[in-house]
Amino acid sequence: MATISLNVNNKTYKIEAEDDIPLLWALRDHIGLVGTKYSCGVAQCGSCTVLVDGVATRSCVMPAKSLENAEIITIEGLSENGGKALQDAWVEHDTPQCGYCQSGQIISAAGLLKSNPNPTDEEIDTAMNGNICRCGSYVRIKAAIKTAIKNGGVV
């Protein structure tokens, strides 16, 4: 067991866990932030996406210990970090159906808009590629991203 210090949503957490615990399980099981979802466990679906130093990162394969000096933002902390326009756009477009993938989708969109506040359609497609939505809400996801850009994005 090791003591791991994580900066999550602008708050420092110290957890006791195995050295190799993935960030996803540190967030869910040790910190209690369950908005970040587990799905595939091999960084292929995007449900576990969080922002690490502003970059969309798959938390299911990222060792928490390697992130002790990083700024981590989860879906729970996105609004306080400027993501309200994005989340409001998701609601406006009635984007989720089952909703399981949506926290990862929103975080991936936030990472895109943080690095590129006015992306082209192709840049949106590229950034969102690999975030799987079993319900097929891709058209509404893209529309929501465009609305968020129009309404102030996430910066």
C-alpha cells in the first residue's frame, strides 16, 4: 500500500491504495466520485475519460500514482471549472439516451474546447473518435458541442 496524493476538482485527496491502482478506481472507490464510469477497462470506449492537465485522458488504464502532480477534473468538477455552457448544451439537445457514456463524452468535448475553442466539424469528429455511444447519440453530441461553442464553450 502507498499513500497517493491527487488534486481532483481543485481539492487535494490523500488515499491509501496499491501503487498500481488505476485513476478510475481511485476516483470511484477511494474518493467517492462516481460520475466517471467503468465500461471496457482497456481505454477503448471513453466512458472513463477525465481531464488531466486539460487533456482528455482514459482513467481506467492511467496509474493514479503517476498523476500526483497533475490537475485532474472529473465530470463532477467540470462546471466549477468552466464547463457549464457545455453541460447546458447537452441538456438543450436532449443528448443522452441511456446516459452511461455521457460523462466521458462531455469531458472529451471539454478537452477539445479547452485546446481549440472553435473547432471544425472534422476536428470535432477527430477529438470525439473513440468515445462510444451504444445509443448512437453522435449527431446530438456534435450539435451540443456546436451550441456550447456558440454559448461560450468551456474556457
